[in-house]
Amino acid sequence: MQGKLIVLEGIDGSGKSTQFKLLTERLEKEGVPFRKLVFPRYEKSSSSLLRSYLSGEFGKEPGDVSAFAASTFFFVDRFASFKTDWGEYYNNGGTIICDRYTTSNAIHQGAKLPENELNAFLDWLYDFEFRLMELPKPDVVLYMDIDLETCLSQMKARQVETKTTGDIHETNADYLAACLLTGERAAHRLGWMKVRCLENGVMRGFSEIHEDVYNSVKGVLQ
């Protein structure tokens, strides 16, 4: 009996991880059975290639590695996790809630391509991971709909708080702008549900956004 797979998706600084935390904490309090996953799994050996890529070992700009090659780095980590961690639980009917998934490649790798090549890439990505490699396809993808200025502001605040610097994706504003545009196009083509993060150009409250997220997944979990 196949389970359910729910994915929260968005570019860096979109508030995605905050919404993932609020959703999973609420479901835990309500006694809903599920497992939560966060990708990439930087602490695992299966993420070695993607860590090298993000740290700039293969080139200092995102475009130095093709969308197809970089996508396979991230795929390996997801494949390993499915085979060694959550596959049996999912195949026995369990619910999985993910912070990022294949959908992140749609945004962050698709942003490297010209618009007239994007749809072919998205088709290849879903066919490769879900048909050929037999990873589960999400039942619902919640995409954080936001603007670049807010994302950059929230990323800067996070980096100051954690005393960290970003990877080659996070430090390139032009690339992040391309990711936002690509995310909009991917959401339309792949049928993702948009979560409105702004009201009149201002970030909505996290609890208000959370209610939209919760109500969007409630029906899937029943």
C-alpha cells in the first residue's frame, strides 16, 4: 500500500523551513503519524558530490556545472535515503513530509537553462527520478510564492544570526532571481500549489501562512 508524500518547496529565504517546522510540530501535537525528511542530507556520505558542487569545488558559479549533471548529484542523496531509510515505511502506507525534494532541482537547476529549454528539462527530471529510478512522486507540492527582496533580506538576517556565509547558490542574487522566475514556471507546469507569502508587498505573518499550509495538506492526510 503506497503512502503519501508531501513536499514544501521554495528558494532560499522563502520561509520554507519555518513552515516545515510549524507544520510538522502541529501534526505531531495532533498525533498524526508521519515521518519528516530534510534534503539535502549534508551529514551523509551520499551527499558528497553535491557538497563539493555547492562549496565551489566544481566551479564558483552555479552555471559551471550543467543542470543535468548537478541534478544527478542531488538525486543520489534522495535515492540513498529512500533505499536505506524511509522506503519501507512509505511503501507500507506511511506519510512522508519533506523539506525539499526533486522539486528543488526543478527550480535551482532549471534556472540555469534558457526559457525555451525549461519544459524539456522538467519533463526529463520527473521521468528520470519517478519513472526510471522509481522514487515516489509527491502527492502535493507546496511552493512558497514570494519576491526576491524579501528572500534576500531573510537570508541576510539568517546568516548574521548563524554567523555563516552562503553556498554558491545563496550568494548569487542574479541566480536567485532566475530561480524565482523558474519556480513560477515550474509550479504552473508541474501542478504545484502556491502558498502566498506576501500581502501588498509585505511578508505575511508566519502563523497566518502556516494556516494556509496546514489547510492545504489536511485533505491529503485524511
